[in-house]
Amino acid sequence: MKTKLLFILSLFFFSSTVSNAQTVDEIIASHLKATGGVEKWASINSMKMTGNIDIAPGMKAPFIMYFKDKTKFRFELEVQGLTMILALDNDSGWSIIPFSGKTDPERMSPEEIKSSKQQADFTGDLYNYKQKENLVEYLGTEDMEGTETFKLKVTRKNNDITYMYLDTESYLSLKETSKVMMQDKEIESVTLPSNYKDVEGLKFAFSMELRGSDEASGGQTMNIETLVLNPKVSDELFKMPAVTSAVQPALEEVK
């Protein structure tokens, strides 16, 4: 009798696991279709964005971002005439942060490189999630200010965790909360994407509010003004220069 009961329980557990996996795959497939489709995402090799970030009441800072091959990334932000640069070139990263008196290029720390790699892959956690070795779990539905969402838990192979909330009707992301380890500390952040627009058949959020762990305190909003798919981007843009004088801010070309 005990053996039969264990057999029945094992069958129930197996069927529940398979059902859950199918549900996850169905949700992800619908999400990718809603944002443009797998084939369209696969055709994108580079990207360029320009816009501004609300860094303080009544104060906007222009930015420019470049992506290439899902392994290269460059971000520039200008504040009061000073330009910060963060760049990733595959497994190597560097930065110039003049606000803190660092005017020469410096190598990124391993934690910063890990974070930049996540940024460089503009396809996101759900695209080819199995090949990326991401574990995705469906945690049911959850209300988000009157909108029903699918709640997914994404655990990356480096053990960083992101919770994604997808609109049950549009399948677009409405909220993402992340927990990452930086310098032996767990850092929480909240991203609220909105203002979705179509760019050559793909949907992108042109507005993203970035908050800390205290969601009620508000945060900074990134607003995209232009987004170009598959522009020609030189590899030199991501390589670390020897000195600041060798750096030509890409923001200069959009002024």
C-alpha cells in the first residue's frame, strides 16, 4: 500500500512539473511573439539609443548607448559638462567617472563586468533562456495596481534573481525586480517599463522608471528619444583607451 501511494504521489509530482514547464514555455512564447517574434530578435546584432534621464527635479541628463553582438556595450551620460562612460568589450570592461574625480579610464571590477554583461544582452532573460542557462519558474498571477500579471522568477546561472511581471493580456513586461550581489551585498532594484513603441517590428519600452528597494520613494526615469536597429558600430568604440585625452565622447555627435 505504501509503495502504491508513493507511486501515485510521484506521478502527481511529475505531471505537475511538466504542466508547470509547459505553462512557462507558453507564457514566454507569447511574450516573445508580443515583442516581435524570435526570428526578428535573432536578426538584431547592434543597437543605438539616445535619450535623457531625470536625475533630479527639473534636471535632465542626455545619454547615448551602443550595443553590439550582445557582448559589447557602451553607455555615456553627461551631467553639467562632465561625461561618464561605462563600456564592456566581451570579458573586459572599463569606465570613466569624472563626478568622483576619476578622469582616466579604469578597469571595471568583476562585479561591474557581470552587471555590464547583463546590460549588453539586449534580448533579455527570456529570449533563448535555456541556452543562457536561466531557470524560469511560473509563480502564478499577481495584481499590479489593477492589472493582472503573470509572475515569473528568473534565476540566472550566476544565481542573480529577477522577478518579471507580464501583463496577462498584452504579455508585455510591466515590472521587474532584481536581486544581485555587489561587493558581498545583495542589491535590490525595481524597473517599471512603459510607453511601448514599435521599431521595425519589435516593441521597446521607451520609458523606464528605475527605483531602489524602497519602491514608494520613487526613482529616476530613463526616456528614450531615438532607437536604431543594426547600425554600423565600430569595435573601437568599446576598447579601453590609454588616457582620457584619447576618448571622444559619442554624445558629441548627437548635439
